[in-house]
Amino acid sequence: MVLKAKFLIICIFGFMMLVAGIGISSSSAMETDDCLECHGDSSIVGEYLYIDGTQFAGTKHAEDGCVSCHYVTDDHPDDGVMPEKESCDMCHEDTIDELSKGLHAGNAECTDCHDPHAAKGLKSPGESCGMCHEEAVEEYLNSPHAGNAVCSDCHSPHTAISYLETSGFEKNKQCINCHEGAGHSEWLLRNKLHMQATTCISCHTDSKGIVITMYIEKREDIKPDKEGEIDLATYQDLTQLVGDKGVQSLIDTNGDGSITTAELKEFNMNSKYKSVGLWGMLSTKTASHSYGIFEDRRDCSFCHAAGPKAMQTCYVAFPNQDGTYSRVAVEEGAVLDPLFATADFYMVGSTRNDILSILGLLIIAGGLGAACLHGTFRILTQKNRRKH
């Protein structure tokens, strides 16, 4: 019994010493208030290391304290040891994983865009995005969006991908988030069809270079101008059709990395692929942030007359496994050959085929000439016809 009592006393004494040790360690560890005694005064640490204590108190990080991100010894700053740099992945592992797969990986750090000591945490476009995208931010600041949106409202910096790797439908979804009730139907015929065949930025920015990008859609009772929505085929959908040959082999049958008019026709006429088809969408070669309403876009000839010369350039966008798209160039003029006619002929407006343009003018002139000649003879022979 005596031995048991002694053992129990020793255990209790050891536990109390452990608790006391923890208490001493905690009381001597750096607290946020201790840090702000120096870092809350710019005259002591300078502007670069200055922290606004009132602003920091309103952040989520304040709940964890400075030492949750910056490790220092109890003798800081007298020990002369520089604190370790903050490590965001300790708490934001999923976000860091997203970032590692996007364009910003290796090109930007979290603190380039985020201020961990500020309540909202996101720096202004000029301080963050503008460091690398100066021209885009300058365009944006001079546009109507400047007072209504920030870059991250349309572009997720954690999952940023190339402008060319995003589908036109995804681009339009960003605009619809704020402009769902845009009144195109007041003046635009077949409004719904146009909205699914054009990217918003083709008409509402000064982006250069109009091209046609064709996407592979699933054709299941879809009438784009009346009911239903375009349903793009996914990587998994197309893999079921082509197996392990790669989704591009669906149209690029010879695997040379380009698509000819003949390959397009072969795909369109192949009964094996009747469940899918091509949907063309007006898009741009470049992306501009100079947003606005451009009156010349309301003129049908912007797309249906002057456009054909530019629209000779087209691509097929194939879905990738990660949800992005890879574009494959199509033979010039192929998109304007839906009826197996001459590839550079367009039925409305100017064309790039001079012979067909002249022939069309001759037909029109001949028709007008015949009508005028017929009318003239009718007038000249009017008296004779009355006698008979």
C-alpha cells in the first residue's frame, strides 16, 4: 500500500509539473499583442513590416495569432534570427492544390494577391493582378466594369487557365452572372440562337480577330433557337465513341494535328457519330478588357458581310480530361462550306471568291435588266395591245 501511495504521489506531482511547465511556456510565448508592440508602430519596424492592428483584428487570421504563421523564439527580436516566411498550405491545402494546376503556379505567390493582415484579404487589382497584367488592368479600370466588379469576380486566380482553354459557353456564364436580363431580344432577331452562337466579348469588347470555334455537342432533342440548351460532349462522352485512340481522332482521323474540309465532311456524314455534332461559336483571337456597347455590332453586316474574310479561320475545340479544351486548327474556309460548296464563298455580303462575286453581280444585273427591258416593251406596245 505504501509503495502504491508513493507511486500515486509521484504521478500526481509529475502531472502538476507538466501543467506548470506548459503554463510557463505559454505565458512566455509570443502573443499577437507582443508582436504589435513593435509591428504596430511604423517608426520602429518601417512601412514594410508595419501591421495595422485594428485592421488585423477583424481577420480570420487574428483568431489564430501571429505565431500560427510566423515562428519566432521567445527572445525575438534580440536573438537576431529572421522569422520563417508564412506557409499558407498549413491551413489552405486544397486551395494550394488548385493553384498548383493553374497558370499562376510558379508565377505568383499567395501574398502577391492576398494581404493576410487585412479584413477582406484581397488586394486591389492594381496591387495584385496589375503586377503581371498591367495592360489588362489599365483597360479594365477605364471600362464600366471598374466601378462594379473586380478581376476575381470573373477570373478565379486559384484555377486560372488560358483564355483559349475555356469554352465560349463558360465565358458567357461569367457575364450572365450579372447580365442575365440583357435586353437583346428588343432588337436582335432569333435572340436565343445568337446568344448560343456568339461569345459576349465578341460584341461587347474591342477584342481583335473574329474566328469560329466549333465545339462537339450532344444532339438530344435540342433546338437552340427555340427550346433546350447546347449540351457539350465531355471527354468521357467522346472516349466512349473512340476508345483509347484519343478524342481528337474523332475528326482528325490521320492524326496530323490539323483538320481538313474532307475530314469535317467525313465526320458529319458518319452514322456512327449521329449522337454528336459540331456547334460553331463566334469568338475572338485576343481577349480585351475594354468593355462597352459598340453600335457597329448591331449591324448585321458586322458578322454577315464584312465578317467572312475573318471567319475563314476556324478551330475545333476538343475537351480534355481536366475540363479544359484544346483547339485544333481547321483548313481555312472549311467552316463556310456546310453545303459542300466552294470553301471561300459566303451567301451574304462580300466574299473572298472574286469569280463568284462577279457572277453574282451579273445575275443580279441581268435580272434587273430583263425586268426593265420587259417593262419598256410593255409601255411601247401598249397602244397596239389595246387594239387587239
